[in-house]
Amino acid sequence: MPLKGMFNQRSNNELLHHTLMELEKQVRRINTLEVHMERFLKLESNVKPLLFLRNQIEDFFKNTTDGNETLRERQQKKMVSEQKIFQLLYSYQNRLDQLTQKISILEQNNVQQPYQEAAHRSTYSQKLSQLDERINNMEEKLVNLYNQDHVRYTKSESTISNVRQDPHDPAEGLESSALLNKLSFYFHKMEELDSRITSLENNTSLQEIKASHNPEFLPDSNSPDNGGTTLEDSLLNSEKNVIIKALHIDKLFVDKYEQNNTFSQLGIKELSGALNIGATYGTGHVPMEANEKMKQDMEELKEIKNSSVTGSGDYPEEAPQGGTETDSDEPDNFYTEINIENGPDLSS
């Protein structure tokens, strides 16, 4: 501190006065701050619960708006997991029940298996014995039929020899010619009978072979599939089936027609579709190509018809294994009914 300032008291007093003023200002400011701080401290006790509520509300809104999806997903996952657990438990329980049932069935089968095998063997032996009986009956019937045919054949030969002894008498010649015609007809029928018997023998041999391998192949007359018909009737019915075919007409050429669908004038009862007048309208004639084709088709149809008419009068040829079809105009009293007795159902 300079010496000049020590002796100059006026300047010192001003400085002191200025500092005192500054200090007073600071003291007032501190006092005001203390008052404000006291007020803040009083407000703090009231503001704290409000702030706590505010934080809770903010957290709640965050969870409800942004976290709603996560909460729902968690709940859904929980429900799905519970359902899966219940399903697994149910499936395991069903599996256990099935396993217990299978075990019980296996135990019963193991107990009953020897008895079933014995019963099966007994039924199989019964079926074999029934087959043997039926085969023996068939053989006896076939032998009787053969003997009857042989007797008829010998009788017919004796009658022919008696007729041919006196050829000079004209009345006897006429009678002999009539008898020869009748006998030729009967001979033809006997040949047909022989062929039918051979076919029946072949069928019975086939059935025996099948039955030797598997007894379930035996036919049953009482079965609904057979319907009580014999093998001969089934063959005749199969040969007499009528075949019906549908004709699809693409084009129809007509010389004269009207511009409407009057198909009845053409001799057609029912025809689907409509009349389509094509490029030939107004020319007055059918194209030559269509005429030639139609002529060829008609000639082929006539040839087929003539061949069918001429072929129907001939006698049918003998089939190697099947039966022959007889005409309906010929007498039926000559035939002897061959009833083949079928045994009980062996397929059960």
C-alpha cells in the first residue's frame, strides 16, 4: 500500500462506503434467497406426491399405449402354450389307452390262437370232403348222360337200318325220307349236346383245379350273385345281350329344306342343336364329295346287313370250351335238363 494513500483519508472513506453498500446489497439478496428457499422447501412437501403420481401416470400410459401389444402377445403365448400342454396330455392319454387295448387284444389272441387253428383245420377238412362228394356226384351224372345218349344213338341207327331195308316201296320211301330228316335233326342236336357236355366237363375240371388251390372259388347256387341260374343259362344270357350305340352326327346334307328347325320332315325324331345353313345354301345341290362318301357308307352298311342276315341261318360252330346257342323255333322238349346241384357255401 503506498504511503500517499495512507494519509489520504477521503479516498479511503469512499471506498469503505462503497464496499459497505455492496455488502448490504449482497446481504439483502441473501435474505431474499433464504425466503425463497424456505418457500421452496415448503412447496417440496406438496410437490413430491404430485411428482410421484406424475411418474406413475406416465408409466401407466407407456404400458397401455406402447406396451399393450407386448402384454397381449404374452397373454396369447401363455394361452397357446397352455392349450398345447392340454393337447399333448390328451394325446398321450389316448395313446396309452390304445396301447392298453392292443395289449389286451394280443393277450386274447395268444390265448385263442390254438383253438382257432384247430377250428380252421376242421372246417377245411369238411370243405374237402364236401368237394369230393360233389365231384363224385358230377361224375355219376355225366356217366348217366353219356349212357342215355349212347342208347339213343343206337336206337336211331337201328331205325335207319330198318327204313333202308325196302327202298322199292314209294310210300315207305317218303316215310323214310321224313324219318331221315328228323333223325338228321336229332343227330345234330345230339352233337350239340355232346359239345355242351364237354364244355360242362371242362368247366367242372377248371373249378376242381381252382378248388384244389383255394376252396373259396367254389360256386354257390344260393348266393345272390348266382341268383339260382346254371352255367348254361348264364352263357346264353351273356351271348344274347343287346348292344346299343350312340351316333354323333357332325354334318347333315339335305337337297331341299326350309330355314327353320323342322327336323321332323327329315324323319328325325329328336336331334340336339340348331340347323346351321352352310356354304351350300343357294347352290341347289349337295357337294360331289359328300355324295360319293354317302354312297360308299350305304354300300358298306348293306354288305354288313346282308352278311348278318345270311350268317344267322347257319348252324353255329362248336366252341372249344363254351356252349352253343340254339334257335328259338326248334322244339325244346328234346333237351334233358341238367341240374347241377351246388353244395353249401364253402367260402364262409
